[in-house]
Amino acid sequence: MLKRKERVKEPEDPRRDVFSALACSRRIQIVELLRDGEKCASDIIPILGIDQSAVSRHLSILKKAGILASRKKGVNVYYRIASDKVFTLLEVASEIVERRNKELLKKLKGS
């Protein structure tokens, strides 16, 4: 006789790391900044207007997710996009948001 239901553990999906890394507006901004080529944290800090530790944390999360790659030159670490596929992913997300907004607007006008 079962006394309580046992919870079935969901399998880990490695894609979750990519979506989780992109679930922050600042990290999306960093990805967009790197579209034009590699930059070091000191290039990104003044553009975003946030402190060095926050930029470093965001870069680390993006790198761990496989979105960014890096190389060290002297004391600087330069970050670049690991695969341009991330831009396709962001474009698809933009299309989904645009479609959702159109549907919401249509509902609002219809009521």
C-alpha cells in the first residue's frame, strides 16, 4: 500500500541553461553589444552603466551557458559570441512577443 505519492523527478534539460541565461534584460543587452565583435568587461561597463562585479557575473553566466566564448590578452579578458545561432533565437523570441502583442491589441479593440 502506498502511503504517499512519490514525486517523479523531471529529467534535466540542458537547454534550460541557455534560456535561463537569456532570461535577464542585461544579459540580452550584452549579447546585442557583442553582435559587432568582441569586447572586454571594461568596454561594456560604461555602456550598461552598471558596476564591474555585475558585468562580470552576467558574462560568467553567459559563458557557462555556452553563449559566449572568451580569450585572455594581458590582463583583459575579451568576450565574443560563441555561435551566431543565439541571434536567431533572439529573433524568434521577438517574433513571438510581436505576435502576442498583436493578439492582445486585437482583444482589447474587440472588447
